[in-house]
Amino acid sequence: MIKERNEDNIIIATFENGKYNTITTETLLQIRDLVKRVTEDDALKGIVFTGNGRTYCSGFDLPTFLGFKELKDAVAFFDLAEPVFMEVFMCPKPVIAAINGSAMAGGLIISMAADHRIAKNHPKIQIGMTEIKIGLGLTVVQSALMRYGLDSEKRFRTVMYGGERYSPEASLALGIVDELASEEELLPRAKQIVTSWIDNPARAFRLLKYNLRKPVYDQMKHYLATENWQDGLNCMFDPQTRATLELVASMMK
């Protein structure tokens, strides 16, 4: 789930769901509502995503995935998740990922939908996409967000095909994050960026962001409407993938 607080008209949205801050259906619905409110309320300047405890967000809730009995269950989940990611991507106010701990899978994808990523500089933090080692691919929207955030097909191949976990310093070198900060500086720096970007005459940031991202948004929307992306979710029912998901889920208890 998401816990919110308002600091200086900036919403601090904290992932908070157990030790690993996983993304559930409830989390997605909360994010959708949050983006809508920030978009419509002129007083609000933007959103900072961060995590509770030592984890930023480990991704989608594995018990939810393991609860899918057939393809239509997985499709129903991603029929919700895909538009939510796109709404974060197109939020007209600044969205900053203040990565306070490990960020994996869906947690990293949410971060890639943001405008800027700041990671706490701590050697124990791990950032990455291990999907290939589990037997999972990415959906249409997730792939587009990863390519956009990494700003390079070569970086996309490195991160996605390798399935490695990176330290904050390695993540900065690869372009996964934009900057590093100490724990004390992390949220103040995120809020500073929000304010510096939005507090300009006529809030020009909004038009600049819209023009930058609208072509990518249109492409994602087109693919969702015209491509058979649903069949790609069959990988979730592969016996080896299922066994790996069960193993990982048991280790996270």
C-alpha cells in the first residue's frame, strides 16, 4: 500500500507493505488516485515516491501472481497496472523517485516512469531487473518505460538481458539512476527538484514534459490497443517459472 503525507505541498508517497514493500492491486489503485489528485489540485506541486524501512519497492506482490489460476486472471491485473504506469509517466507535475533502499522489478519500473531518480548511496542497496532469471519478460508498457528511463537500447539490453543487481554507484554509472544522495539528503533533495522545476512562470514544466513524453505515451497506448500483448503473460504459467516464483515467495516470508 501507499502511505501519504504532504510536505510543502509535495506529496511524499511511501511504499509500505511488509518487509519488501510489494505492489498489490490496492497499491495500484492508490497510485492512480494519487496521480489524479495531484494533477487536478493546483496547490500540489508534485510527487516523491520512496519506501518504508530499508526497502524502496521490490516489485509486484508474488502471492498475487501465484494466485493467478489462468491467463485471464493475469490479464485483468495488468489491465489495471499498465494504465497506472502510464498515468505516472504522464503526470503533469514532477515525479521523483527517492530510492531509499533496494528497488527491483516493478519498483524499478515505477521509478523509470518518474522524471528523476535519486538513490541513497549505501553499498547494501541493490537495484535491478532479475526477471530473465525468473523466467519472466516485460509487458508492452514496462518495456517502453525501461527503454525510456535508460535512454539507450544498449543499456536496456545490459540491464534486462543480464538480470543483475547493481549497487547505487554502479546504477549511476549505467544511467539507471540520475544521482546519489546520503540518507539525510535524499528527501530534501527530491523536494528541491520538484520545487525548482514547477515553481516557474506559468508552470512551464507541464508543457515541456507533455511534449517530451506524449509521443512515447501514444506509442504505448497504440501497442496496448493493437498488439496481442496478453499472450505474453503465459510465461507466468510455465512450470519452471512458477516453481521459481514459489521459491522466491517462500524466501521473502
